Amino acid sequence: MEDRDQSAGGTPSPRTPMELADAARALAQVREQVARVIVGQKYMIDRLLISLLADGHVLLEGVPGLAKTTAVKAVANTLHAGFARIQFTPDLLPADVIGTQIYNPQEGGFSTRKGPIFTNILLADEINRAPAKVQSALLEAMQERQVTLADQTWKLPRPFLVLATQNPIEQEGTYPLPEAQVDRFLMKLVVTYPTVEEERTILERSSLPTPTPDTVLHPEQILEMQEMTRRVTIKPMLAAYIVNLVQATRQPGAISTRLARLIQFGASPRATIALAAAARAAALLDGREFATPDDVKEIALDVLRHRVLLTYEAEAEQVTPDQVVREILGTVKTP
């Protein structure tokens, strides 16, 4: 069958160009509404929308004061969907996240009290401040979109998105995320400082009331867009390019002896799936029914930086995962 009729996963392309145009128009409106609240940070906002379209979770890393929490709230406000925020602290318990069973002596049985995880968009603020037991309480929810309480399994609302923030500087009283959990984040975003012009605008707005974004999308529309994203075409040559990029993280010696020295463990097959999903979402965000190598390159750092583990030698030389991924992107042949 011809490439225009099939994606790499064997699914058909979107039904009509009008659907793509409508989706792109609605997503542009979301950007406009978020811009009423957030100055700049286009990179972060676009990546949050890509994660929403790709049905994946996001880890946002940045120093305090960069509007990470505000951006997540602003995006949530544009969606007519459930939103909950959990402030992760060292004394937080798993039951505070997923819920618990409560005994009712009058009825002689247990009733279920659902936790804040039963929502559409969950903001896990400063996720690395809670111990591993609490962090792992999110694992089943993030991967399988369900929660097990006692002997019962509860499906989570759809869509379901975990947006977690962490501070990379302050390490006292923090617990590093387990690798199994980090791998379940579709992307890890590194949020940077605003430009001089953006910071001047922030200062000018600081004395004004904060506007509330208008609602643009409903959960049913989000689910429809997610289905459209899965139908975006990835041609075989692009699929091979994605696989080659991930394979290069596992076999760095094929690129250079230097990379072989720096990489301890490469990305898992989940990274391959994530690269394809995020590339499809980036294409839909741009109003296209097909993904391109530029889409893959645009999101490769965000998808791979938390999945490539470096050696102690790399840390001693102050080499970052971003530098390693960029070197791989510059070496692997682009179709």
C-alpha cells in the first residue's frame, strides 16, 4: 500500500484536511489564551500541547520563578477538564495521591475515597520532594491510566495527563526520581529564563490583574485530537531514522569512541515510541497530516535527554545529556 495511505504503525492518515485545519485553529486559540497569562515561554507551551496531543506526561525542570506552575494552570484553564494540584512534600503518603479505603462501622464495610489523581490534568508540583514510595504511586496511573485500591481497579478519567515540576538546584530534602518513573515521562523540558524584552513585559504586567483564559477545548475534542495525532503519517524512511537515533544511544561506539566513553545506558524502546508520537503531535500542531525529520529533530532533545544515562567519566568532564544527544543528531544520517 502507498505511503500516503499508511503510517509506520499501519494506521490510516487523518480523514479530511478540514479536520486538521480545525484542530490547528483550536490549538492556535489555546496558545492565544495562554499568552494572555504567560509572557513568552513559547517552547514550554508548545511542548505542553504536544504532550497533550500525544497523550504523554511531561517533567518540567527549572529554577523557581519561571512560571512552570502558572503555565500548567493556564493550559488547564483553556480546557473544560478536571484539574488538580498536589504539592509534593516529604511527609506525603501514597494515599494522599491515589486515595484509600475507609472502614464504615455503621455499614460494616469499606468505602473508597478517591484521591486527587482522579482528574484529567494532574500537576505534581516539586515531585522530587516526596519519597520514592509516593513517587511510585504514580507509576500505574501514568502507564496504564488506572489505579488499584485494595482489590479494586479504577479507571482514570480520559484524557489523563501528569505534569510534574522539579527544581534542579536545591538538592537538600529531595529524592531523585527512579529511572523507571523518569522513563514514563514522554518529555523532559528544561525551562530557561525569559529574554530582556519578555522580562520587561512581565514587569509591566505585574501590577495588573491576572486574566483568566477562556475555555477553548472540551475533553471529547481533546480525545478526538489525540486520535487524529495517532493517524498522522510517518513514512518508512522517517520511521527508520527514528529507530537509528535511538539505536545510536545504545551503540554509541558505532558513532565515535568518545560517545562510547560517555554513555552508560541508552534509551529504551519506549523512547522510540515516544519520538514517533511526539513527532506526530508536532506535525498536527503545525496543521500537517505527515511528520518530517525536522519534527523529530525539534523534539528529540526533550524525548531523549532523560533517557540517556551518562558515565561517571562524562559527569567528571561536565558533559550533559543534551550535548550527547545533539552530537548523535548531528551524526545520524537524516532522510
